[in-house]
Amino acid sequence: MFSSIGNPRQAAAQLMNFGLILSTAFMMWKGLSIITDSPSPIVVVLSGSMEPAFQRGDLLLLWNRNIQAETSVGEVVVYNVKDKDIPIVHRIVRKFGTGPNAKLLTKGDNNLSDDTELYAKGQDFLVRKDIIGSVVGFIPYVGYITIMLSEHPWLKTVMLGIMGLMVVLQRE
Amino acid sequence: MAVSQERITVYNLADLKNTSDDAIPNYLNSLKFTQSHRLTDVRLSLGFSAFTLAAACFLWDYKFGFESTKLYTGVAVTIYTLLNGLLTYWIFYVEKGTIYEGTAPSGEKIKISTSTPKKTVPEYHLSIEIEPPKKAKGGKKESFVIIRPFTEWFDAAGHFVVAPFQGMLAQSISVVGKADPKRAAPPAGAVDQPPVYSPEMLAALADAQVSVVGSAAETATTGSDAAKKAAAKRRKA
């Protein structure tokens, strides 16, 4: 089981295999970020403010490049409020002007009022660079795993531990 | 007879292979073979440089954010993909399951790669390449394959038995036999005569539905292993 400990090369190889699993996952994520030009190309819906389109736990796929047309009214976008790192999924309902400085207003389909209250102090509208992507696809329910993991942080430790053990103990 | 303290699960093919793989360098190095770690070292340096790159990428991404480091991240992702592709290529097309590379005391270069191609057949496949020393002109590169069942050097409890394993290597690989003449000669007394089975006896065994694997075989038929071995030998002959 731990016979490899006596052999430094074998131990290094096992460590490398474990490291490569982690780094490959990370680099795939970063690769996707680069392709979609979005710092977070996959997000999980955390609230019901976009029901019935998206439910809590849906996984959204984002695209943040304006190749054919500008981001405009009707698109569901994910944005970050200034100085806050919580991505919000809402729909663009108003747009004034064009180009990177166009003023955008968003609103959740299931909310009574628009998002002006959610924005930071002194921020009355969004601009293009606040947006981290438009929703181009979704997978229902899958994101619930991450909601569980963030609501019960000890699950993360358990999962990492099990994965690490499996790699160390098994040498296929 | 030397028997390992450690026990493995005899039904786990990966365990059987790994234990045997580990035994080969131990044996050959004890015979004053000089092991070359070239293949492993290249694999390790490819893997660790890829990992280091990813770690660096993680750090700058964490510190400076996505937007300001986009270009570097893009380059890092490309290089990482290349390194990983190279690593995969190295493992599948260059190493090809090589577990030992080295030089015999007599100067020959030897390369041993192993595999277990059939997932349900516990047979050890060894591909051996022997290259004569550079000085000896006219020597030809020699390569051959040995296929042996693991039952020859694992007992029913999962202990690795050293003597038959080393004997197998010394008898089938000339270079190893030269370095270890004691093992190369078949042990006196231990005659390789398999017990003779009559067709009636085999039919009776089949009727009793005795499985040749599993614990039933251990208790019910101590001879069935020998019979299987004999069958394997006959197949090869």
C-alpha cells in the first residue's frame, strides 16, 4: 500500500499524479475563461429571482464576447456589483446609448422592482464591463452540489480527503 | 524460501502487476545491473513543470484578478496543454509500460516493459529488449515476449514468492541468467512434472462445479492450480 515511500521516484510520481489532477481541472477552468472571455464562465443560480426561467441550483454557461452584436435589452446577463464579488443573474430591461459606456438597467424576472436598489452606493446603472457574461445555456439541478458545499463547508473537507486518499491508495 | 510479509488481494490485477513490477528493479539491481532512470526523469520533469506553471497561474490569478492577467493566463493555458500533451505522448508512445531500463554487468542494455492486456486473465506480459554492448560489433538487437500466469509467484494468500519469480526471469532472459547462474539452473529436486489427470478425474471436477478461482478452489482443489499451470505450459510448447 505505502510501499512507494521507500522509492523517491515512485513517491514523486504519485505526488505528481495527484497534483496534475488538480492543476488540470484548474487549467481547464482557466482555458474556458479565456475562450469565453469571462472570469467565471460557469455560475450557479443562488436565488429564485429569475424564476420561472432559472431555478436555484441551475448551472449557467456564460459567454462574454460581443462578436456579432452588442449586449442588449432582453438578454439574461450575470454581473458583479462594484466592490462586491457576488455574481447576480438578471435580465437587461433598459439600455441607453451604445458602445462600452451604454447605461444598462437590469431586473430579475421574478422581482417586483428593478435592480437600482441592489447596485452599490452611487451606482445608478451598469456598464458593459460590469457584466461577466450573457447566459447561453443552462443545466438544471447540477449546481445544487455547490450550494450544498457552500452551505455545509465541512463537506468540502470530506470530499477533498476522500479524493486524496483514493489517489494515494490506488495505483492503477 | 523467501516470501513477502505484505499480502495483496489476489483478485486485483493491478496489485499483482504492481508488486511484480516493483520486484524486477529490486532483483536486477541486486545483480549489479545499473538502472537508468531516463524515462521516469523525463516524465517527472514534464509533469512537475506543468504543475508548477499551473500553480504560478493560480497565484497571479488570485493576486491580480482575471482581467489584468488575461494574456499571461492564455499563454499559460496553451503551454500547459502542450506540456500535458507531451506527457501523455511520452507515457503512451515512449515509455509504453517500461518498468526497467539498465545495463547488465556484462555490458548489454536491457529494457523491460510489462502489461496485463486482458483484464480477466491474470497473465503477466513482459516485453524484453536486449541491446549488445557498443564494442561488440555484429551483435543484434534482440527482443522477445514472455507470458506467464501470476499464479507462478503468488501464493493463494497473496504473498509474493521470490524464488520462482527470479527463476522465471533468470531462465528466460539470458543476460539475467548470466548474472545469476544459481537461479538460471532449474532447482534440483523440484521437478516440473505436473500431476497426471485422467479425463475421468477432470470430468468429475467439472461436475462438482469447482471454480478455479475463489476460495472454493483453495480448499477443494489444491491440484487445480498445478493443472492450470501445466495447461499454460502446454499451450506455450
